[in-house]
Amino acid sequence: MAAVEVPGSVQLTAVDGQTRTLDEWLITFQMLGVVLDPFTYESSWILETAGRILETFRGASVRTAFVVTGTVDEAKQFCGPWVDRVLVLADPDRNLARAAELEALPALFHLRQNRQFGGIAQGWQPEQWRALVHQVSAERRWSKPVIPAAGDPVAYPGSPALPTAS
């Protein structure tokens, strides 16, 4: 089960090198984000689909972002051309994943300005992602992306969000 609220002190670094706390990232807008692990196939399989979903909200009153569980350089390499289209944040220590108590990646999340989650969908479960995105669309009075769309991967559980202790 994921957390209900995350600490505002969690820090995320944009690929331009600017580090801010979650409270600072949420000053103006809520956040709709996708947490990805740049070292797993499961996250690479959803990159294009997640980017398409996030781009649907361009211009809406919600900040969209990829949160990559790697360094800034790893996030740039993994996201490729998406760094020019969507906000990409690096979280090499998985502070957001840990604070959110995520179990599987990729994970779609909607984080309100009070740092409480409007919802979380873990793994690629199209029905769960669609329900969460439609909720955000209704709240923001914005268009709804088609989920799943032609070319999207079939559902899969994802990879572990946090490394297991050895």
C-alpha cells in the first residue's frame, strides 16, 4: 500500500541541475508524474506511452514529470528526446519512491499541493492508469488521453521500486 502523503523535504533534481524540495516543485501546480527505473526493461517499455499521457496535460493546471531513479546524466540518457518535451527529475536515492512507499515501477502518481496523493497506479495496469488520469482530467477540466492506445504494451506488474536488502 502506498503512502497517503510525502514529506515536503524530499529533493528532486531537474536535468538542468536545479534541485528543489517537493514543496518547491508544488508551489504553483499539483504534479502528475511517472516514476521510472532507468535500469529495467519494465520502465523502458512504458516510456513512450507515459510520455504521451503526460503530454496530454500540457497547458493544464498540473505539472507533469518523469521522475527517474537515477542520476541527472542517467535520466537524460534514459529519457532521450523526452527531456525537451516533459519535465524530467532525477531521484538517484529513490527518495520519492521510498517516501511514497511504492512497491513497483513504473508508477503513475497524482500529488496534490498539500503533498497528499490523489492516486497512485503501480506497474503498467492500463485500467488503473486510465482511472487515475480520468480523475485528474475531471478535476482539471482537461481532455482525457486514450489508455491503452494502439501500440501500448500489454499489462505487466513492473519491477521492484526499491532494492531488496541482501
